[in-house]
Amino acid sequence: MAPDATTPAGHASHSETLLRRILGGMSVFTMLMTVPQVLTIWVSHQAAGVSVVSWSAYLLSATLWFWYGLQKADRNIYLPCIGWAGLDTAVIVGAVIYA
């Protein structure tokens, strides 16, 4: 039987669904906001001011969140981490090459 939307359990389910959609949208949005950084490095060959240490920390964080998401079997956690790991790696490699 489906939860009644007028009960707290039904409301929590709707709130959780809404939050998951917002988080998914924010994951895509923040990754898109990182693409210009990657393009600046790889197209313009400009990596001045890019911190390899900071981006390595972001990569480590994405890797840990990916692992956690897999353990929880939560696609909303581990799928965005694949994109983040790719973007972080692109920035790190580009910064090392073009620094």
C-alpha cells in the first residue's frame, strides 16, 4: 500500500524525492560550472593559479563518496562521483602539463 501523502511518512517520502531531484540537479549544475576550468586548461593551455593540491583533494573526496555510494547502493551518490572524478582528473593532469 502506498503511503498517504497527508501522513508524516508520506510527506517525508515526497520531501525526500524532492531533495533527491534537487541534489541531482545541483550535481549536474556544479559539474557544468567546472567545464570552463577544464576548457581553459586544455584549450587555452593556461593553468596558472590552478592548485594541484586542491584539485587532488577534490578527487580524493569524489573517490571516497563514490565508494560510500556504492556501499549504500545509492545512484544519487556514486553516479555524480564518476563525473567529478573525470573532471578533477582532467584539471589535475592539465595543470601538471601546462603549469
